[in-house]
Amino acid sequence: MSNNSLKQTFRCLSILDKLGYFSVASNVDKILYKSISDSLEQIGKSFSKALIHNMCSLHGLSEYELFTNYDLFEKTLNNTVGEGAATRILNKIKKELLSHAILNGSSLTTRDIINPELTISDILKNTSDKEVLRFVTDIPTHEHILFLYRNESSKDELLSAFFDQAKTANAPTCLLSAKPRDGLVSNNILYDELFEEFSSGADRAELSIKLYDWLSKSCLPNGSRKKTTTRIAEEDATCWLKKGLSNELIMLEQKTSKYIDGNLTILCGFNISKLTDEEINTMMDTIISSHGYVIIDEPLRIYAAEPDKIEVQKIKGKIQEE
Amino acid sequence: MATKVQPLSTKPTILNRNLILLSIASTIVASCTIFFSSTEEEGRIYIGDIIEPLSAASALCISLIVVYRQKLDGLFGRAYISLAVGLGLWLIAEVLWSFFEFGSDHETPSLLLADSFWLAGYSAFIYFGFSMYTFFGKRPSKRNIIIISIPCALFLAYTIQLNMSEFEFSTQEDILLFSLSNVYTVLDLILIILAALLIISPGKKGQLTSIPWIFIAFLIIAIGDSGLGYTQSTEILYTHILYICGYIVMAAGLFWHNQFFVFDEKRVLKRWQGENR
């Protein structure tokens, strides 16, 4: 992972913080908390309480801060009781965590579990990723989600979850992508086709409205718009920027957010490693604030907008023409 | 506890220093008491026979406090009750030995009731040692195993050879004494190996476990005991001092454990109330 893409991620996280987006509470925190407290109790109730109290006292932390941040907990434990005891305790925690993770639908295989190189961080990442993918699969209609990614495999995983066959069977699905992905969705449109169709001779100010209209009509079977749940995704919206269509993209995002249809769910992907500092500074505030949920990869985390801070209001019902 | 507490990063360092100083001072005071209390050798041995059980009793008292407050659940509960039982058995052995040494007109009998309590105490200490070693120690490197086991093996061989030359094996008592001497040596070596492996265990030591007090106590006592069979009567005082030092260090370790690894809900609540007034 390059330093530049890491820097872009941090900038996006700063924007999320500035706009008041909060990290959606994950079950992983609860699982980790329970695993640590159950493991420590096995050593002895009095010893475990004293150890927790001392770790918190010696390092100025609360129990929640300590137990829900695994890296911090590991470092504090090593500093408090030494490497030998810390290794014993962490092995117990790993066993507890594995059992909780499997019960919570982790995708770890038997081979993974018996692999001694499997670390607690790996288990937590796996469980957390599964939780986010489950969220994306089960996301309700009328949601506009932004996915900021650096890793192409994360994007592929998320798109597979978004267009999960079990959830989208018989429902229209539409993907705007750079390369053909016909196996994944019922309607696959390439960026090159889209820009070719709309850019030649079209008034660029009208482009986004026409595009939105075109997408919703193309992706929905005639006469059944209101009855089916349609999922539309865009693989990498930075393709718009390469074509010099940044204003059009912003307008499209804002209009999508404002006029999203009751049975539509839209996912917008952005490969942030392709964004320049200027693009992030000028655009990302507006792009992010047009979405109710933002998902960031490595590790996969979900951020939700506070209801009163969404800049555009969603209006259910018919598309309004300007 | 959900609330934040103030950092106390210097408390273990200060307590470590204070305990070291107190242990050294107590050992020096005990040694001086023994050496300067009487001009006669016999008198000094008798003083040693009083101070030694007292130091064992002090360690036992603190261990009972730990067991009472910690209760018996979990690995530490079981380990520390075992330690308390071991100390109790050794205290009984110390008292019996002292009684036989200066409480009766006879010479110390060859096979004493005290030996049975000492031997029983070893099993409790070894259980404690293994439990704590498996928890706190890292897997020993081959180098460490060789460094420790070769001298121990050589010492055992030397001891057996020395014992064989000392005993005539003409009576059953001789055979029993020979066996007993070697059993003590083996048990002492087990404690020495456990303690040494933990003390030189690789890896970073924690802020609360930088000094393995109780294992250092095992080392001191086992070394003193190992030398007991080969010292002249005039040198027995030095083994007394090692035993006393060992019990003092064990008491320091138990105090340390009581301070940092036994949870005192009332004290913590009182402190929190004081900070949040």
C-alpha cells in the first residue's frame, strides 16, 4: 500500500470527522471485549480484576478503551506482565475470539483456524469485514452509499456482496464499470459507452439529469418500477474526473441523493488512490455529504451521517424535473 | 471499571526499590542478631533456630492474607493456596527441627518428623513453581537449558558420589539417610532449575513482574539447602542465614502479589471517590 493512498485515506477520514459522520458500532468491539474479559477471568477473578485495574492505572486508560483496541491492549499487557505471561493470556483470548467469530458468521476455514500463524488481528479483520459485507448485502432500499477504497479486491468483494444473488434474485441490478462484468449483474454499462453516448453534442449541464433518468429507466423493467428493489452501483467514479466531468459528477451525486426513488439502492465506488490532493480538497466534502453511509476499506468500516447534517434531503416518490 | 484513572507508572518502581532495601536490611539485621547475640557457636545456632521459624511464619502470614483475599478460583487461586500449604508445612518442619535441636537433651535424631513435613512442602512448592513458570515464563531456549542443566547434573553426580563415600550402608538407617540426602538434592535442584529458567527467561519483563521475588526465594533456599549436607557444623550458620533471607524475600514477593495482583474493591472505590469529589 503506497504512502500516497494512505495519505488520501487519512484526508477522507478527516473530512468524515469534519462533516460529523460517526463510525457505526461494530459487533467486533463487543466480541473482543467479551473474549478478553472471559479469558482473563479463567486465570482467577481477583487476579483478572487487579490486572485490569493496574493496566488501566499504569497507562491512564479506561477499561473500554483498553478492551476494544486490540493493538493497545496487547502493548499494555506486554508492558505490564511481560512477554511470557502476555503470550499465555493472548493465546486464551485467541481461542475465545475464534469461537465467538465462528458463531458470528466468520469465513475462517478449518485450515485457517489450525494455522498457528493466524493472529488475533487476522480474526478481528475477518469478522469485521464479514460484518460490513453483511451490512451491504442487507442494506435497505432508498439508501445512497459511498465506498472509498484503495484495494481492488476489496471493491470486488463489496460489489459481490451488494449484488448478492440471494438478495437480488429477479430484481434488476445495474453496474457502471470500466470492464465488462456481465456475470455479476443483469445490466452492465461501461464508462466508455456512457461517455460516448452522452458527451457528443449533449449539453453538459443536462448530462447528469439525463444520465440519472437513463440509468433508472435502463435498470428497471418497464411497468414494474415501484414493485421491485433495484440496486445500482458505480465501480469507480474517478473515471468521470479523468474525462473532465467533475462538475457533472458532483451534480449527479447531489441529485441522486435528493431524488432517490423509494425502491432504489445506489452504491458509488471511488478509488481514492487515483485522486489528487486538489481533487480531494475541492470535491470530497460535497461528494461525501451527498451520501448517508460511507464505507472505507482496509479495514472495512462503515460511517453514517448524523441525520441533521445531511446536506440534501431525500424526497421519496417521483423524479422531479427542473 | 468504566472510568478513567490517573496514571500510576512510578508506583511499582518505588515499591520494588523499597522492598529490595527492606529485604536486604532485614537479612542484615537477622545476621547480626545471630552473630553478635552470643559468643558461643551453640548459642548462635539456637538464635538462628528462633529467627528462622519466625521468618517462615511471617511469609506464611502474608500468604494466608493473599489466599483469604484472592480466594481459590482460577490458576492463581490454586497456585497460591499450594504455596501457603507449602509454607505451612515448612513452618511446622522448622519448629519441629528447632525443638529437637535445643528443646531436648538428645542429639538431633537422624530421621526426624521434620523431614516428612519438609518433603511434603517441596511438592507444594514445585506445583506452585510449575504453575507460575508455565504462566509467566517463555519457552526456554536450548542454550539456557544447557547452561542450567549441565551444572545441576554435575552437582547431582558429585553429591551422590560424596554421599556414597560418607555412608557405610551397614544399617537400614544408613540406606534411608543416603536416600533422603539424595531426594533433598533432587528436589532442591528442581526448584533451582525452575527458578533459574524463569529468571533468565528471554523476552521483555513487565512493569509488575520485573523481579520474580518468590522464585528468587526458591533459589536462595534451595542453594542453602543444597549446601547444608556438606557444611561443617561451624558453617551451618551461613545456611541459616540463607534460609532466613529466602523467607524474607518470599514474604516480599507475597506482599508484592498482594499489592498488585489481588483486587481490593473497597480501596479502589475509596480512591475513585477521593479523585472525583
